[in-house]
Amino acid sequence: MNFSPDFTNPLQRLLAHQPFVVLDGALATELERRGAHIADPLWSAKTLLETPALIRQVHCDYFDAGADVAITASYQASFEGFAERGLDQQQSIAVMQLSIQLAHEARQAFWAQNNDSDRAFPLVAVSVGPYGAFLHDGSEYRGDYGLSVSALMDWHRPRLAIYADAIRRGLADLLACETIPCVREAEALIHLLGEFPDIPAWLSFSCANGEQNCRGEHFSQCIALAHAAPQIVAVGVNCTPPQYVESLLQIGAAHTDKPLAAYPNSGEIWHAPTRAWLPHTAQNFCAQAATWRRARARLLGGCCRTTPADIVQIRQLLQKEKRNAPSLHESHIDL
């Protein structure tokens, strides 16, 4: 894969140290589990306004649990969303910057205590949620916005400018464009990255089943877009029921040699009209993660309703694999 001369792929360092990258788990639902009230259009971004120290603590706990990456609390952050709460442009920028600063501080605190361990220096990934997250009506699980690629670029551009600046200043390492429900929004983000040619990103889709994204487009189309985009350093699936992940990864492995990411939800189903999680029969999340690893996922973690305990188990699983089968480093894969 060819990158521009000033392009840095932060995943290369981690994957040179170990054959996998452990992502963190849920942020919003973990904040809620700890007492935060996020039943609000801003969702986890509401906590940035009210109890930012709680966000920093969750990041710290995920690092302690074994995560190599902290994903920031910026998923639901947008100028329009903050404006509805009375924030002006500069105040909104400050809150977005805070989301990154909190993860950066957690990383620095973790490393101060672990820089002589066998852990690699962690990454901070800036969460870039889809347009549908701002709408707060569940449309990130449908992708039926009715907006053009150009209009989606215009909506995402101001946020990406702020996040790109933070990456250039060393507060974060890459973008996590996540829960993307449709090819059109993926196209918009990839085109927009071209305006920030020194900024790497991963691209992760929300999917409706084992073959299609939430818009009903075949997952191979999603993978093909990511494979052709130099700034996309990994591609995968998140906030998707875990039973679909193995099949989606198999499609991914057939269409790209870029690292594959898998961080699904716990399996519970979010019912947007009632703003509630529907009951489900729990399965062993870590046991399922073992199947994703065998399906060639190299970035593994969790999304909604997963916890630091799940990340502990994933780290233990992958460390055991590393000890027992070092040949799975997959050094033949071109990063």
C-alpha cells in the first residue's frame, strides 16, 4: 500500500510489537452503567458537559483492562447538536477538543505506570460517528439520510478539521470513522480525508446481517472502498450483533489485505423508538472473539454494552495465542 511521504500509519508500530490490537469496549453504555444520565440527543457527549472526569476514568480502566486503543467520546459530538444545547462555535470546538484531551490524559497516566512493562504505547483514536448519530433517531442503523456525498462531506468537514489538528499536535493518532451504515457516507468520508492527506483513519461499518451493511448494500462494496483508499489503515465492523461478525470478516479477508477490525456490540438489540435495549440470550463474548481472530481480525474489542471485563478476557485470549502460536504474527500481511 502506498502512502504519501508524510503519512504515518500508527497501527504499524503496534502490529510490529504484537500480532493483534486490543480495542476498548463501550463508552456510552459504560458511562451509563456508572451512573451517567445519557438519555439525551447528545448521548455520551452529554457527559463531556457534565462529568468529564468520569470519561477519563473509563478510558483509564480500559487501558488497565488491556486495551491498546482508547476511542474518544466524540461519537455524538457535532456543532448542530451542541448548538441545540446553547453552545456557540468556540464552545463546541472546546468540547470536541476536550474529548480528545481526556483520552490523551488517560493514556499518559497509564504509560507513566506501565512504560517498563511488555505493553506497547497505546493509541488514541478520535471517534467520528455517522451523520445519523446526530439525528438521534436510530438512522445510523438504517443509513437512509437522503443526503448526497457532497452534503455529507460538508457536514463532516468542520469536525474533521478539529480532529486533524489534534492528531498533528500529538494528542491523538488516527480517526475511528465508525458505525457507518452505508456506502455513500463511507465515500464522503474517504473523499474528505483527501483534504487532510496526512491523517490516517480506520473505517468501520454497522451491519444488518452477515452479508450486508445497515443500508442493505453488500459488505464487499464497503471493503472495496476501504481497500482502495490509502488513508484507511484498517477496515471492519462495529455496533453489529456478534453472530454476524465471522461471516463479515470472511468477506473482508477475501477483498483486502488491510488489517480487519471487529468490535461488535454485546448482542442486545437497541430499540430506537423506546430508546431501550431488548433482552437477549447472552453468549460468551470472549469465546466469540476467538472465532473473529481465526477469521483474521487483527483489531478486536467491543461496542455497546461491553465492559472492561470483556476487554480483560480478549487480552488474555490474544496473549495466550501469542504465546502458543507466534507464527500467527502474519508478517506476510502488507500493512
